[in-house]
Amino acid sequence: MGIVLADNQYGKAETRVVRIYRDTPRHEIRDLNVSTALRGDFAAAHLAGDQAKVLPTDSQKNTCFAYASQHGDGAIEDYALALARHFTTDIESVTRAHVGVEEYRWERVPVAGGDGHPHAFVRSGQEVRTTTVTADLAGGRERTWVVSGLTDLVVLKSTGSEFTGFLKDRYTTLPEATDRILATALTARWRYATAGIDWDLAFRNIRQILLERFAGLHSRALQQTLWAMGSAVLEARDDVAEIRLSAPNKHHFLVDLAPFGLANPGEVFHADDRPYGLIQAAVAREGGPEAGPAWDTPGCFA
């Protein structure tokens, strides 16, 4: 049995790109974290240390900065598409490029009687908008996939959730709960069925659908909640082929105040950050376009 080189890729991870727009006295800010991963004819680099076909990761970093100047005015999806197509079109040894972008939210510092400071900003929460674009030249035909989403969307409902009737064995100590706090830090990623849409509008719409379905559903399990949220997105958006959701269960346990002579009618809880249940589900449209390498990310290899 021989030994062969299998899949391989390389790139530049987490290039921090901050773009300030100074066209008017009222400045704008875009704060990005960009990762690239390239696949192609790189066998010689691994087998013989021959770098002739290897575009340095430092060059990839510089390209991210240059394209932020030239293609950074629109949605992060357009920026990532431009980068991915550059690598596959202009770099001969590259046949597939993954470009992942995270965008951090900033808001203007509030000003009394105004609509925010013109050039002072405050970071807005921990939620991050994401996109991963894949460009592929297999067979000589360029194809692209766009997967967008969000991470760390922290949500909580103080009632309207239960967890009963679950399987029990001799190690089960968890009591059934007919009225519990349901909280999570949601990660959602959705694969678009088409390109050329208003990415910003689509993101805002999908985020709102996820929030409304989480809030409005009486949840018998977090699994049911994820199914309902994903289904609602696909029902409302024909341009989404699939959505994947990952939800750590942020447990809240009722504190026993009886030793202190106090009642606790579902008001005081202990928030326990670990260990936690991790519930994940994919909801897909039957007959939708193939996923191909769309779900690959610059950091997914190992």
C-alpha cells in the first residue's frame, strides 16, 4: 500500500480589515475579519518543498486590504465574491477559493438631541454577521456558492418552553420541566440558491424571521424550535436552499431559597455556562441546487 497526498489547502486566517468612509463629515465604519483558503495544484509544495505555484499567504492578506478599498462599499457577500473570483481567475494554480468574512457591528455614540456622533462609535453586542463564498473552476466552468449567516445571536424567553416526556435511564436525574427559561446563543448559516440579490435586505429579513419564530413558538424542545425557525425561513425565502442552525442550551436552574425562609416562584435562577446541551439541525428545500463545497470554510479542514 502506497502513501499519497490527499486533500490540502492553505490560506491566511483572520485578517482584520477596518474600513473608514470619510466621504462626508459623518463617517461610516466597516469592521471585518477575513479568512482565505486556496486549493489547487500545490502537490509539489508538499512533496518537494517547491513553492513555484504557491501564492504567499502574506499576498492573500494584502489582497484583502486592497479589495476593501476597491470593493468594500457594498455587502460583505459582494466583497467576498470579488476576492474569491480574483483568486480563481487571476492566480493560475488556484482552482478553488474559500473566502470567509465576519462583520462586527458598531453604533454611533449617542448624542443628546441628535442622531449619534459623526465619528465616534461603540461596539454593538457580541452578534457577528458572517458569509463564506466559494469559487470553483473545476471542469473549466466557474461556479460560486454563497453561505451567509450570523453567530452569537443571544436570545431568551422567560416562559413558553417545556421539556417533558424524555427518555430516562438509570443515570437520569433531570426533572421534567413544564415551564422553563429557554436561552441560547444561536449560530445560523443559510445557503443561497441564487446570486445577485440584495444581500443586506435578505440578511435583515432572515434575522427577523428567526427572532419572530423563536419568540412566537411554544417550545416543547429546542429541537422543535430549530425546525420551526429553519422552516419559516425557507417558507418565506425562495432564494434560500438550506439553513443550518446550532444552538447551545444556556441552562438556567431555579435557585432553592427555602434554606433562607424565602419562596422562589420562578424568579431567581442560576445561569450555568457549562456543560451545555448542543442542539443542531439542517433544514433543506427538496430539489434545491446542489451544495457542492458550499459548506466548506477556511477553517473546516481539520
